[in-house]
Amino acid sequence: MRSAGGDDEKIVCQWLEDTELIMTLLKPAGVMLIAALLYGLMIAARLARFDFDASRFICAGTKFCSVEQMPTPITLVPGTGYDGQSYYRLAMAPFTNQRTAFGIRIDNPSYRQQRILYPALAGAFSLGHPAWLPWTMILVNYLAICALAFVAGFFACTLSRNALWGLAIVFYPGLLLSLYRDLTEVLAISLMVTSLFFWHRRLNLLGSFTLALSVLARETTVLLASAMLATWAWRMFFKKARWSEGACLVIPLATFAAWQLWIAATWGYAGIASGRDNDLGPLMKAVSAFVAGLLTGFPTADKVFGLGEFTLLGGTTLLAAMAIPRSPIDDGVKLAWVAYLVLACKLSGAVWIEDWAFMRGTAELMVLGFLILLSSPGSRLFGALLVLEFVIWNWLALIQ
């Protein structure tokens, strides 16, 4: 016969476990609520400024678009427009093999089609209605921000930090700029951080599948997958890793290779080989010229703001570099951070020219840097940088 006392003890233990789980989930849920409210307000304010014309987020240009041939007319801006117009076009036909259709010509189809996940999701959410696409493109990025906030808050708790520290990742200004022009960085970063969270919790298979999706959202995240595989191979050499980990890490790389082969078969060359030639240049040349331009001449408001943005980038990078030796985070993340640092230093003057470009181009570097800092002992300087980050985010939200 079971004792009543034993049953009561089990009930109490189960109740305590359930309560602990609820409290654990409430903290990142609070972070998600903060992000949902603030980003929601910024989206609503921007839509109000555009008379609730969601197509203004696309920033489609007259050079590549013709309203007369579109299934549903959208607002065009004079000139070349911005990258969002390619994703709008791909959302109507993700697996297209036509450079021009639906009144839009894709400037570099194999390059644009690498980042297929965002337009494919927007197209799926639109249920085949082109008139809904401008709204679903915003919706996908907004949902990705909310998911990123929840995971970042949970990640911060796992790293023995307050969940609110996860806001450091969510309010990186490059993500706001990406959302404002229907770009792919928001979704890619959300999936990348989620995959690292799964890997940190030893949910390797889930982490690999999520990272595979991230690679389809933005091809540069393949650097993270490659770095993690390289560090696994190093640990295997010293018999400190399992074969199953390496097998999981092959998934995102195989996904990347398969999609590149499909693109090559469709357009005649792989997307990774069709990148814009002017995006990369000599190491540190463009960065140095950018900083020199900010420091010389009369200190205008734009230059002061640019210095603030570069201080956020440079300060976070410096603190992350100092924190790497004492950070317990996976060595693959550290190696990937170094790879993204080299990539950032090789970005050309075509990128180091405005925050729309360099804030997006350094997104992976900054987010991995935040994770390295979150996993290390606290720093007052890091807290100061987060204040600067939030100031920049709010300023961009108001003026863009």
C-alpha cells in the first residue's frame, strides 16, 4: 500500500517543477513582449507616415520595376530601389527561372535567390494573393523579431544572465533597418541564434536543422556552420567529440551545397559565385577611409551619429575580443566570430558608406559578439554600449 505522505510529496514536487518551468518561460516571454510592443509601435508609426501603404517598405525602384505589368500595383521610388524589390519578386515565384516577370527584373537572380527562405515564407503567408505580399513581408520579419526576443531572453537565462540582457541582440540597429526595407537579416539572425541555443542545450539535431534554414535565409551564415564543423573536427582529433555531432553539422552545409547546385543549374552559375564584386576589397582599407571621413572636416550631425554607430560596432568588437579567452561558449562560435570580423574588415567602400549597408553587413559579427559577452563575466562597458545601442535604435526608428 502506498502511503498518503509519499503521494503528497510527489504532488508537491511536480507542482514545484511546473511552477519553476512557468517562471522560466515567463522571463523570456517578457523580453518578447517588450520587443513586440516597441517594434510594433515603430512599424505602425512608419506605416502611418506612408499612409498605410505597406509597399513603401519594399522600396521598389523605377529602374527595375514597371507598375503597368504588375498583378497588383505597388508604389515605386525613382532610381534603382533597394534589395527588397527582389524578394518581393521572388515571393511571387520562389523557384523562378525567369529574370523578368510580374513587372520586375531581378538585377542578379542567382545572388538574390540564395536568400530564398524569407520571400518563400512571405509568399506562403500571402496564400497566393499578390496584394497581401507587402503586408506578409512585414509580418514575417515581425514574427522573426518576436521569436528572436524569446530565444535571446531564454539564452541569456541559460548563460546565467537576466533575461533582459537578451534585448542586446534584439535591438541591434541593423535588424531595424532590415525590417524597414523588407530584407533578410532579421529572419537569418533569428534562426541563427535559435540554432546556437539548441546547440548550447545539446539539442544538436534541432540546432542543425535550424541552422540549415538560416543558411537558406542568408548565405553568410554558412560561415558559422563551417566554423562549428572545423572545431568539431579539431576536438575529434583529440577524441573529445562524438561522431554524431559532426553528422549533425553536415546538415546545414549539405543544404547550402544542394541549394547552390540548384541555383547553378537554373542560372548557369552558383549564387555564392555571383556576389557583387564591389562588396569586398583590401583588408581594412574601406573601414579606415570611413572612420577618417567621420573624423575630418566640420563635425556635422550625420558625422556625430556615424561615430556613435561605429563606436557601437568597434566597442562591442573590442570587448568581445577581450572576452573570448574567458568565455565558455562553444569554440565554433568563437571561430565564426573571427571569420565574420575578417569579413567585416574586407567590406568595401560600397558597404562602408551608410548604415543601411554596414549595419546589415556586420549583423552576424555583432550578434555573435553579444553572445560571447553574455557568456562572460559582466562588464560596465558592455552596459554602456547597450545604452548607446538603444539610443541609436530609437534615433533610427524616428528619422528613417
